[in-house]
Amino acid sequence: MGLERFGNQLKSEIETLFPNADVIVWGDPAGMQRDQIFEVTAFDHLKTLGLLARPAATNDWKTRREAMAAPMIRYYDKKPGLIVDKKCQRTRKSLAGGYYFSRVAMGSGQERFRDVPNKNEHSHVGDAYGYLVLQGEHKRMTKRPMTWTQQPVADSDFNVFAI
């Protein structure tokens, strides 16, 4: 029931914000696992709503992390490679530090960071960003030689380096 309500809300919001747009939803590859009760995947359910959903290339955290960082460390036409619209407040907060790694005490006064991001109100947004950029970046990361030119993802004035 929750997935159906979520799917309908998602479809309604996409139709409101992006009328007549061709939309592809990229998500966690775990979305390909069948539900134990209804034996349908999350991607199959979204398809019944008319949303084309595909699994990201991988769920490996280190690969996603590299894909997330890549647009932030390059420029396109002398502008930052990642620009996020002001209206995307949750994404901006997530990328400005809300999506982070917790420190773990190792004993003897030593600390290290966890291998996965801290789960909080920013983690779902951060993960979504990772699955989105992974599509283009994974191809770039696995292709030899690596190429670093990319079209901007969105038009805006958010500069991740200005925080």
C-alpha cells in the first residue's frame, strides 16, 4: 500500500513539475528484488504507473562515491561541473554537509570514518543523487581513457565550492 501511494505521488509531482517530459527513474539495484508477498519489484510497480525505472549500474558504495564526487571537481565551459537549482533545497543541504560519514572510535584515542554515510534526513536525497550521477559517471569511470567533459545536470547558481 505504501509503495502504491508513493508511486502515485511521485507520478503526480513529475507531471506537475515537468509536463510532457520523458522521465527515467534511476534507483537502487535492490529495487529489482521481488516483494515476498506480491512478487513484484519496485521497478515493475513504477512501470504500471507509466514511469520508466531502471536500476543503477552498481550499488557499490565506493563506486557511487567516486561518481558523486566527479562532477564536483571539474569544470564545464569555465563553470562548475555540478550546478543545483535554488529550489532543490534538500539536495543542496545534503551536498553541503548533511550527507556525511560518522566517526567511529577505534580505541586508544584513534578514530576513523564509517564505510557508509550516516542515515539521517539527508541520506535518501544523497543516495538518490548518487544513483542519478552514477549513470553517466560509471560509463566515464569504466571507459579508457577517462574523459571529463559533461553537460551540466541543471541550470542554477549553486556552487558546491562556495559553501
